[in-house]
Amino acid sequence: MAATRRTDLVIGLIACGALFAAWELVAWLGLTSPRFLPAPSQILVALWRMITEQSLLWHAGVSTLRVWTAFLIAAAMAVPIGIMMGSNRIVGAALEPLIDFIRYLPVPALVPLSIIWFGVGEETKIFLLWLGTFFQLVLLVADDVHRVPQEYHEIAATLGAPGWRRLLDVALPAMLPTLVDNMRITLGWCWTYLIIAEIVAADSGLGFVIWQARRYFKTPEVMAGVIAIGVIGLLTDQLVRVLHRRWFSYLRP
Amino acid sequence: MTYLTFEQVTKTFQSTAGPIEVVAPFDLTVARGELVVFLGPSGCGKTTLMRMVGGLETPSSGRILLEGTPLTRPDHRRGMVFQSYSSFPWLTVAENVAYGMRYRRDLSAGAKADRAQHYLAVVGLSDFASAYPSRISGGMRQRVAIARTLAAGSEILLMDEPFGALDAQRRETLQLELHKLQEEDARTIIFVTHDVEEAAFLADRVILFTRRPARILAEVEVSRRLGSRRTLATRDSQDFFALRTELLAQVRATAVEEAAA
């Protein structure tokens, strides 16, 4: 088991390494213009300069804070509402069409409305991130409730558990592993909306950094900014996976 | 007074294609401490009947009486053992057993702990008290579920093909254990299965069902023919073979009837 995982990791690293080597080679041979496709080494240099001279880490911190604020607000609302939708037919029937509708609205299309409502400050950014996360997560949570095996509810019922205790003692722990997984996935989506939120009249954050670099055609900096987001996403994802494995170790034989 | 009585019980489910009659008017009495096996083809309505005893379904008409009182809602006096998802994966074996008493206010915390210990020992799982269900065998998981209903204080165990997913060896072991347990503890058990051999081996009485809607095709007093004690030797006896052949013939007759329909 451990050996297979290590093999997978090695294969992944080799594939990545090969890709970057080929990319570097293509750039070094002058087959592409650095303006369109700078070499990985140039991107790394840009990344280092941005960290040391342009306080990239501070911008990354600002972005992370925004993502987490919006995500936590979304999750704090989505979990109870989703559980109510999943366990109560009337609540589910009342909210689902509405949420399904809003879920399909493209977040960028709501930027003007968001500015009218919240101005161009921090609220707009949080609102846009929340918008992209809440409506997705709430439906996933409702679905998780539906997927709790009927047997669990019935065991609790025959042992005399009232409805709300069945939710708390049985449905919630039963759905928790998939809930955490769904949160991990929606947190990733939240990052994808960050750029849209930070392009709108921002003066900080990774989206702002990328957008600024684009205005001056600093392609290595644009790519460095994108890579910074990718690295943060990868690290967060891996961290949650590790926690998931630890919290829900009882699922493994 | 009779213990458990079905009086003209029927069940009709509504579907988009119209009403489906699952249980035809059904009458039966079960004595306290009796092990009754409901044997019949899949989907014949035997499970629905058992679920009505558990209070998980309500009869469309008729009623089910326990010591003269009509059964309506589920309570801990009737405990279910399912074939799959029979225990909670996030609780240890001991916690699963203790869960049976979670909503009982008449027991102190100490009494609950003692009972959990006791029934863990009864099903032979004391050594696995702190293991999680994913790390024990399927047979052990079913024992956890049985211990949970016993600890809960269920007088009637409602078992829905509980050994259906186990291999032949474990199945036989658990059948023997269940029999021994019932002899010592004298609980009433309704056991649903489509396995003829399992029915013949376990039952005091086998109720053979027709295909849907559930009706009694035949009633066989197994205890009168095999005695109330069952051992591995029972399985090899002439009487057991005769009984099994007889039941099989009946089951085949319903299968033929079904194919013709």
C-alpha cells in the first residue's frame, strides 16, 4: 500500500519534471517568444523577485484570507440549510429550484450587480466568492443527506431516537466524510472565482498582481502569479486530504 | 393470552403505475420465545410484514397486536437486524452495542455500561470491543448488530436476511450461535430469508409465502420434527433432509407458478 503510493508519487514527479524539461528546452532553443511562453527558469526568477521586491507573500495572504472568509461563511450557511433541505421534503422542494437557478448564473455576470449592492470594497469580493461557493455546496450537502443509508435511520428509529436526534446522532456522522470531501472540492472552486473578484477594482491580492502584470505585458510575472495560486491550492488540498485520512481512519480496513 | 398477533393485515403501496398490493389479508399468531421464519421468494412481501412489526411501515388495514396492544410506532422492544449497514462505521464495536441503549432514560450510565459489556461477551466480541466495524469480518458485524438489539432490551428481534451476505462457513456458525442464544435468552425472533436450508435449520415454525401479494402457502412446525435443540448433527439427520426436500418442493411449486403467470 505504502509502496504503491510512493510509486505513484515518483511517477507523478517524473512526468512533471519531463514536462518542465521539455518546456525549458523549447524556450532555450528560441522556438517560442518569451513574451508568450517564457521558460520555467524565467518564471522562477520572476517569482523570486516578486516575493522579495513586490511583497507577493502579502498579496497571497490577502487572497487566502478572502477565500477562507467567503468559504467559511458559505459553509456555515450551506451545512445547516443543506441538511434541512435533505431531511425535510417541504424545505427541499421549496429551495431546490431557486438554488438550482442561481447556481447556473455565471458569477462574472453578477459582478455589476454586486458593485451596485456592495460598492467596490472588500464586501463585493467576499460576496462574489460566497456566491460561487454557497449555492454549489448547499446542493452537495442536501445530496449527502439523501445518501445516508436508510438502514441507519431505521436502526435509530427502532431504538427510540426522535427525528432530530436521528439527524444529529446518525445522519451527521454518517455523512461527515463525504461532507469534508465536498468542502475540499468547493474550496478549490472558491479559488477559481478569486481572480474574477480581484480584477474588480482591487489593489491587493494575487488576482490584482496577475492583472497588473498583464497590463505591462510581464508574462513571466503573470505565470508566476498563476503558479502561486496553483501551489496554494495544491497545499490546501493535500492538507485537507491528510486530515481526512486521520479523522476518518475508521473507514479503512 | 397470545403474544404477537397479525389480524387481517394488508399493505398496498401507491406507485405511478397504480396501487400495488404487497400483503393480502394476513393472519398469524406468534408465541413468546418462538423463532418464526418467513420463507418466500424475493419481493413477495415478507419483509414488508416484518417491517410492520417493527413499526417502520403501517398496515393499510388490519392491525398487529403485541400482548393485546396495537403496534403503531417503533420502539426499543422490537429491534431490527439488517443484512447490510447493520452497524455504524464511526462507532467502535462497544459503542455500537451501547448505542442500543442511547435513548433509554430508565437505565443509569453504569447499568448501560454493564449491559454493553455483558452482551458483547454473549456474542463473543469482548476482545474486539475497541475495534471499528470496517476492521472486523462480516460475521462479526452481524454479531455486533445482534448484541445491540439485545442490549437495547428488544423482546422481539426482527432479522431481515441477516446472514445473506456471509460465506457458507460463517453463516453456519452464526446460525448455530443464534439458536443457542435464543434457547438461553428466550427472545422472540422473526427471521426473514429465502434460503430453504437456513429456514429449516433455524425455525421453530416456517411460514412459507406465495409470491406477491404475500399469503401463507404453508405452515410447517419444524420443532415437532427436529426437536427444539439444533446442533451440527441436526444438519446431517434424515429428518432434516426430509424437511428440506419438502420445503424445496413447495418453493419450486411457487417458482413454477410464477413463471407461468
